[in-house]
Amino acid sequence: AVQGYAPGSYVRVVLTQVPCELPRNFEPRFPLVLGGLLSGEERLGLVSMRVKKHRWHKKVLKSQDPLTFSVGWRRFQSLPLYYVQDPNLRLRHIKYTPEHMHCLAAFHGPQVPPNTGVLCFQTDARKSFRISATGVVLEVAANLKVVKKLKLVGSPFKVFKNTAFIKDMFTSALEVAKFEGAALRTVSGVRGQVKRALQADDGTFRATFEDKLLRSDLVLLKAWVPVPLPTLYNPVSNLLAPHGRGWLRMRTGAEVRAELGAAPRVNADSLYKPIERAPRRFNKLAVPKALQAALPYKSKPKLDAPSAAKKPRKGSLK
């Protein structure tokens, strides 16, 4: 059997293909730790993990914000995408990590075996607690479909008995073709279905409903769309930089805004606006004469106008 070197022995290791910055900026007071990787761990791919924000970290973590991962022998920076798994096995995207519970995260990085521990850092500052989150690798996913909610709003411009032509929901016939057969619902609760696009290539389409719509109804389409997964992989290269200067990392949007003194960008579509609706006028109830004859007397509509209140006569009791 091969015995190898005894613990505590001095050995000479020859390293090849080393960047010139490593010996130039080498600091003897900070020793190097050498490790090995398996052949399967040298490939990059999509990794799924279960993660939880550390209780001592002050802020929640935002999805697709740069995060430094420490996985096995590697330290690298990537953009995690947080999501949760619904009871129907749908992977639903979430914007922030939960406060006191686990969630799932997907990031682009080296493939590692399951049950590998993960430490996450967001900043190098030593003023606060540095560990942002902890987790464990679940699997190396070849294809991961994370979806988010999409609600489209349209309005009818031509109404028939059980059919209506809808506008302002799509912009072309190609978009309508992608949602053929999708379920629709109006604000008043009438259900429907997308059928076919109209001849004009402007996003208008024909839809069928359970009941006749009103021109003032709003038609809603609730769907799920996939979220693209970012593929950033930035290995930590602090040994290649001069000691004390730090390595060049990707900063979060909040750090960039704080340095420049800029305010967050305001999306005009996300602002609340006053809702102005015209008063709705309903037609009077028209009961057919044949139906009136079949109704009991107390249910028949009273067509007489209400008489004016009679004034009391002089000298009579009120």
C-alpha cells in the first residue's frame, strides 16, 4: 500500500499555470491552504439549495443580488434566485428571503455533491455580522423552471350573447396564440376562455364566456411566466490582489446608490394612481306580461306611481 507522507512533514509542491500576481502579491504571514477537487466538481451548472437567512443578519436578502458563496474548497460570487415550492410542486419565485423560515435558492456555480454545507456573505465590512445566510445543497439541477405571477387586464369592445371581442390585453396575434385556451375571469365573476386572434394584428381576440358581459367589465387573465436564471460566476481572487486592498467584487444596487448618493429608481407603473370611474347606469327591470300574469299578486310589480302625502285638513287631528 502507498503510505504517503507523514503528518507534520515538509513537502515540496510544484504548481503549474499560476497567475503572475500570486507570487508577486504573496504574503507569508497568511499561509495558503491546498486542496483537491474531483473531476465532476470542475464543471459549472445550476445548483439548487435550501437556504435560510441568518438570525443575526439585519436585513433580508433580495433575489438576484450578488452574494459570495463558500462551498467546499471554493469561494465565488453569484446571483441567487429565491423561490418556494407550492403544494402542487410549482416553483414560485419570491423577491426576498423569508424572515424566520427556509426557502430554496438556485445559483450558477460549480457542481458539488448533495448535502454540502454552504455559507453566504454579502459584504466584506467587519462593522456588522458578516454571515448573511446558511444552507445546504439539494441537487445539481439540469433544468429548473421557476415561475412568477402574471396578471393581464383587458376590456371588451364588442359584446355578443356568449362571445366578446377583447382589446388592450395583448399587442400582437403571436401573443394571443401563446395564450389560446387560457382561462379568463371578469371582475363580476364571469368565467371565460381565450379562443382565437382577430384578423387585425393588434392583439385583439375572441373569447367565450358563461354569460353575457357588460361593456364596462374588466377581463383578467392570471397566468405564470418563467423567470430567467442568471449565470454569473465570479471566483474570489483576493490572493491575486495586493494585501489589504481587497478583490474586485460585484456590489449590490444599494451599495452603489449609497456611494453615489442617488435615490432608488421610481417605476411610474408601480405608483398608486387615483381611480376615476364613471357612474354606472342600469336599465330598468322589464318583466314580460306573460310572466307577470303567472306571478302571485304580492310579487307583481306595482306600476302605479307613489301618491303624494295628503295634507291634513284643518281642524282634524294629525
